[in-house]
Amino acid sequence: MKNLICSSVIMLATTAPAQNGAIRYTEFDLENGLHVILHEDRSTPIVCVSVMYHVGSKNEDPTRRGFAHFFEHLLFEGSANIGRGEFSKHVEKAGGVLNANTTADRTYYFEVLPSNQLELGLWLESERMLHAKVDQKGVDTQREVVKEERRQRYENQPYGSILIDVLDRAYTVHPYRWPTIGFMEDLNAASESDYQAFYKGYYVPNNAVLVVAGDIDPTRARELVSRYFKDIPRGADVTQPVVEEPPMHGEKRDIVHDRIQLPAVVLAYRIPPTGSADFYAVDLVNRLLSTGNSSRLSTALKDQQQKAIATGAFSLPFEQGGLAIMYAIANAGVEAGALEQAMLAEVSRIQNEGVPKEEFAKLMAQLEMENVQDRARIAGIASDLARCHMLLGDTRLVNTEIDRYLALTPEDLKRAASTYFTGNRVVLHYLPMSQKQP
């Protein structure tokens, strides 16, 4: 076993003594560079096998936008030992479920299976990593799937272009400027060799973290991981692109006409990278504005002023600097300009008045409840272990990241709102096509 593993095994127990229910795990590296994390939880007879690859839309060639998301679909086509279309059937026949998702920074695959099917999950993911079917037939099949997804989620959905429109204006040179879904003209223009090069370049063990979590014997699980993954060749070292995005000087304001009945307003602000100190304060500002029916935006714009029928705010936690996005859909007869001013007024309240202690305490209680709920699912634990290792650079944060939120004060939120929610922003007004000037 020792000759299969580089360096020493890191055994981690409770990293924060004051924290109840800390997640215990073991992590180690295989010689091919695959990072492995094992988490034992015997409370339920299920196991989650997951692999996160450090590749997302920011890794794409500007002429091949959408490749990372496309591979989320393509790598379910099968492999040298799995028939085309049989990947999902193996999991379903075993009584499990599977899925995948892609962001700007990473792609994530997982299976949740009965614990006696651990080997099945490891075999499937090793097949995906070693010799997935990346050929023209699979490309043609999945291209139609992605086309339909794009139509349903973006082109035929009211307000569906919001994310595409925001990213295109919020960034000028960074690859974050295009959406993860990509553009069909790029996928259509790509050759089979383009797809194979992307697969061989990024879907390699030294660009991935494997998490096995649930009802496992860690010693046996480590043996199985080595059996299925140790012989997969190491790929070329992957260097993440680092692009310096120029500062945004002032507003980028635009009007978008869409097939909608009611106007909408979207505000977007650049925020620090995920995991950085100020990210957590900015994220809490978004939560203050949008979490629950008693949130700032909902209470002011929907209940009190009746200017909106829907409101929200959320963070895009990008590895190299993301966005805070606020939105509101106008009530009947409300102009977009009036809606925008009402939204900005709520930001100004935080900047000028701060956050009352009672409201802040409620916000923190909501955050802790979300943390408890996430830890109640073995799939959620597996995902968080992979995220902390890959995107935050420290697996131990699975137990301590919550402390970064809990250490914040109302003054931190006021400072974050004043620092990042400024006039340097994207402002989009969505108007019905009937209001478009001829």
C-alpha cells in the first residue's frame, strides 16, 4: 500500500474543538496525483462516490465556449467498458441515483448508492476518468441535449437571458464573461479532436479530487480506491488561468427587451473571490437582502411598497472574483426606474444605518440552520469536502468555514455594503417587447 500513496496519510479528527458534530475524514494522494478524501458515517447504509474536476467555463478557449458544461453531459455516454447509454442504468439497477453539475470553476459528478455497491461507484468513476467515450456519435447526441437545455433554461424562459447579459457586461477580458451553458455556434464549430483534447487535458487524476463518504470501512475503501484508480496515468499538469480584470469605473447601464409582461431590474456588483475574508461579509449582505419572506427586499418592495412581485439577491462565488446580483420583477403599473430606486434605497439603508442586532442575530440563526441541513445529507458532505479542498485550498474548512461567517459583526456588513455595493455596477432594465421603439 505504501508504494501506491505519495507522502503520508493525513488523519484529521475534530479541527475545531468548540464545534459540535465535526466531520471526520482521511485524505491522501495516489502517485498519479489523484487526491482522495474518505468520510465514514454509518448512520445510513448508503455511500456517495464523487469526483470534482478543476475545470469549468473559465478554462475554455474563447472560441469553444460551453465545453465544460458539454462534458458534464458527454461523460455519461459510456466508456471502453460501459456501453453507450448504459452509465445511468448501472446506477439505477443498483437502486442509486446520480447527477453532475458545472460552474465557472469546476465540474462535479456523483453517485449515491447502497453501501454494498461502493465498488460499482468507484468503477464507474474510474471508467469516466480513464477512457470515456469521446467520439463524434456521442458529441452529436449530447449536442442536441444541450441545445434543448439552452432553449428551455435561457431562450424560452421569461427573463432567461439575465445571467448571460450580466456576465457579458460585468467582465471585459476574464473568461467569466461568458455563461457556463456556452454558445451553440462554438459547439457546432468544434471537431472531434477538439473534444478529445479537452478531455485528455482536464479529466485527469492530478486535476481531480475523489470523495467517498458514507457507510464505509475506511481501510477497505482505501484499498478499493487504489485498485480502481492507481493505474490511471497522470496527465500533464493543469495550470488555472489567472486573468486580471480591469476595474469597473462607474455604471454599465442597458435596456433589454424581452418576451415578458412585467419589467424587471437587475443590479450586479463585483465581489472578492470565494473564500477571501470579505467574501463572507458580502454574502451575508445578500442573505440579509433576500433570505426568507421577512428579508429586506421582500418586506420593503413587496409588502410595504407593493412595487414588486418577486425579489432576490445572491452571490456568484467565483474562484477569481465573482458577483453579487440583485433582482426585482415589477408589480403591474410600476416603472423600472422606480423599482431600481427602491432597490438602491435598501442598499443605502445598510450603508447608512447598519444592521440592528436583533436582525443580525436572526440572520446568523438562519445561516446555522442551513449549515445543519447541509450536513444532514451525505451527498452534501461529500460535495463540501471536495469544494473546500479544491476551491478553498484546505479540506479542514469543511468544519471551520462556518466560523468565518459567525465571526462577522453588523459593522462588517455595513462596511461590505459601503465598499462593494457602489456605483461601479451593472444596471439592466428588462422591458416588454411592446415598449421597444421602432
